[in-house]
Amino acid sequence: MSLLNTIPRMFSRRWILTTALVIVGAAVCVRLGIWQLDRLAGRHEFNTHVLEMRALPELDLNISADADVAAQEYRRASAEGMYDFANQFAIRNQVHNNEFGYHLITPLRLPHGRAVLVDRGWVPAEGNDAPSGWSRYDVAGPLRARGWMRLGMSESTFGGLSDPTLSPNQSRLDFWNFINFERIAAQIPYKILPLYLQLDPTPANDEPPIPFQPVIELSEGPHMGYAIQWFSFAVMMLLGYPFYLRKQFV
């Protein structure tokens, strides 16, 4: 039986369900391949943005606080001012050398009446489960903080827990799961910029708070390989199925 004669049998009552499953399976594979190409395009866009920001000179937030800083994530920046330890808070579930702890986030008051949040780094969980323990990390000012500008998050990802809402008798949260500027701004009595500074790590520094900078991988990742794989599965289904069906009638 030729392949041409096999095509009508693909849509016969006996084989129509199997044919439909093959077509749906191939369509799913094609959609997954397109999804991987979309992720690859997003990766290219992200890499280009990071490289462009890294190529820019350091931004002085004392001078350029009115710039569109929200569009300049990963650009180096600095700010000079006084830390406001009374309004600092901690980010949960942070790890350093396989030890759980927190990241201390402290507002740095700028001369023009606003502030920028500064991720001062990791502190161990032991002894820091209440704000009263954080005073040991206070430093005198004024000082200049240098690091990378980062944006916060408005919602949890990958099924993470969202931060609780304030109860009627609460005015603030001392511990957060992520930096949500809109909500955090509600408990700080002055305006904060829509970014935070991730301080530069200090070589051989093992005294908390220990600044942290994530390693950013500027590669294409595995997305192109995955896309080719999914498209190959679709082709194998659509071309292999008629040959399989043909053997059933030999």
C-alpha cells in the first residue's frame, strides 16, 4: 500500500482518534518549540540590556534621582547620605555558605528628602529574628553606598509565599519575602526611589552584613536546543505516523 493510499485510512472510524492524538501531540510540540524561541528572544533582550547598562558610567543618585532609574536596572550607581536604621527591614530565606539568614535592607536618606533602599547584605538567622538584634550592624554616617541598581518584585514567583497584609493594629512588617516597593513605601514616612542598591562585595569580608552580588549568566542558555528538540518531535510524529499506519495494512 502506498503512503498516498494510507491517508484516507488515517481518518477512518478505526484510526480517527489515534490520528487526532498524533495531530494534537505534534501541535503541542510545535507550541513548546515556539515557547522556547520566545524565551530565547527574551534572553537576548535581557543580555543586551545588562550589557548596555554595564557600559554606562556610574549614576550618582544624589544628582540624578529624577532620572528614569526604573529603566536602568543593572547599572552601577552610588548615593551618599545617612542610613535610617529605624525603618530598615529584612528579607527572609537568604543563604550564605549554606547557612540561612536574612538580607538587611536599610533606607539611605538623601539630601533632597528622598531615600534609596540599600541591600547591605547577609546576616545569620541566629540572633537576628527580631529587629532589636540588628543594632549591632549600625554604622556611623554620612557615607557613600556603591553597587548595582536592582528592581523589586510586586508578586511572588514559582509558587513562593506572598507577604502577609498588615492587620489593623500593625503599622509595619519587619520581615518580607521580597522587596515590594509599593507596599514597603506605605510603611516608610518619606518617599523612596523605585529601586534598591545591591552593595559591592568586599573582598575577604566575613563580618555581617556581607554584601551579595548574584552571578548573571549572559548566554543564550539551552533554549535553541530545546526548540529544535520540540520541533523534531513534531516532525517525527507527523512523518512517522503514516509509515506506522502503512505497516498495519501490509
